[in-house]
Amino acid sequence: GKEIKFTKYKINDSFNTKRFIFDSLVLDDHIYVTTRTQYNDCEKFEIYFAKIEKEFDFKIFKSFDECITIGMGTSRIQAFKFNNKNGLLVTTQDADNDRPGNKPQDDNSIFGKILFIDIKTKEFEIFSKGHRNAQGLFVKDNIILSTEHGPKGGDEINKIEFKKNYGWPIASYGKSYKKKINYLKSHKDNGFEEPLYAFVPSIGISQLIILPDTFNSEWQSSALITSLNGRSIYRVKFEDKTFNKIIYIEEIYIGERI
């Protein structure tokens, strides 16, 4: 096999503690990471950044005041230009099996949302809400696609649009695990955005990418989605470049959690 060359970088000690790194993004000459940090009795969601040089001197780019009350296990980050402002899109979650959480519908909370953060001012706004646990986020021009864990069933592929509400914890095609929680099935009939596709049963949906058309002449307008429990890669064929409609999904079995 081909030898892969890599460079090891040092990380400043103040950042190099026992912490979860959810996701990373290289933007120009900086790297941004999403993480959580414990402060006394309050754990906070934070974004750190560092200039890419021999030693990464990570500093806080944005710290959110609100305490994490339901375990936060992921946060995706992507670069996005919105209203002529260069910024970041980040996902937050608010769900833990049979604890649905009420923050995704609360405009005073950052959790269960996709947030847009202005790179210059560091001010943020809620881009979309009603999210349970967004495992994947991919941006191509003005197209934003997300994958999201449902509860017991109901993993979703969503096209994200500004100020839209994706229904959690009120509507889901999944079911509760042990508690008798009745989620509404129809999103549209209850004022929410329907997913482009819902997996019932769940596949343990993970990250996604939109493929360039040069990748494969037969794989035009396609995305690849990885899965944990499904142990497969799924090719999602869309109708066209608007990514508004899914034609079919092809499972490519791998045999490992991806």
C-alpha cells in the first residue's frame, strides 16, 4: 500500500485535557473544533480555534452561557455564508433516549438547533430548530443537508432551510424505548418540516457528504451516508441539484460501524 506521510502537531496544555472533540473544520489558516467544557457545576458548549502552525494554541472562539442539561454527544460544524456574512453552522442536540428534552422548541435555548455564527462578530442566531441529535451536516453552496438520529426508529435525512422547524420532540417517525411517549407522525399536518427520508427501523445514521459529479459518471446528484447499526454506506440518489427529492437509496454493506 501507499505510505501516508503526516505531521504531528503539539496542542497547548490548557486545551489538551480530557475533553470530547465533536467535530473539526479547517478554514483558511485556522482550525475550529466543537467541544464541551466543565465549569464547576455547569457544563458548557464551546467552539475553540487555533492558527495552524507548529503548536496549536487553542483559544475560545465562542462560549455559550447555557448549561448542558441532557448529555451532548456530538456537534457538527461547517463553513457557511449567510446574508453576505461569512460564518459557521453548528448543530446542537437535546435528547437522550426516553428524555426527549423541551429545548428544541424553545427559542431562548441554543440546544436542539442549528446555529449560524458570524465569524467576525461572533454573534449567533437560530438557523433552524426542532432537532433531536444531528449526526451529520454538509454544506454545498446554499444547499444544507443534515442527518439526524431519531429515537427508536425515525432516523432522518433533512434539507435545512432558514427558520424552519423540524418537529422534535413533538413529531417523529420513531417510537420511545420504554416509556410510553406518543410522538406525532405527520410533520406537515402539525406545522413542521417533513424529513426528505425517514429510516424505519433506524440505521444508526451518521455523517454524510454530497458527492462531486466527477466521482462517478453514474452517481450524479448523489450523497453518501454512513451508519453505525446498519454497518453500511448508503448512496442516496436525488432527483436533481436542488436536493429536494430522493429517488432511491442504495445500501452498500461494509460490515463495520462507520
